[in-house]
Amino acid sequence: MALAAGAGSLFAVHVTSNTFWLLQSLMGQTTRGTLKTCSVGVSVASVVAILLILPMSLVL
């Protein structure tokens, strides 16, 4: 259950997140560009994580 909650919390990145501002400074992008890039990245990570967790929930 904790893994599923963690995967769900990844789905959207917020502008108030420290990770967002760290990635913006490392990538050298604008706020809008970083928001687009991060949103796609964390959304894909969230979907992949839940797709890996669902089969595990059937076994465990």
C-alpha cells in the first residue's frame, strides 16, 4: 500500500517543490520549460511504478 501511495504522489510536480527549483537551476530552463519537462518525467515514472506495483499486489 505504501508503494502505491508513493507512486501516486509522484504524478504531479509542484512549483513549490525544492526538487523543481533544483532541476530548473541544473537544466538552465525557464519556469515554464522546467514545468513541462518535470511534469512529463514524473508522470511517466508514476505510471511505470504503478504498473510494476499492481502485479506485485496480486502475488503478495
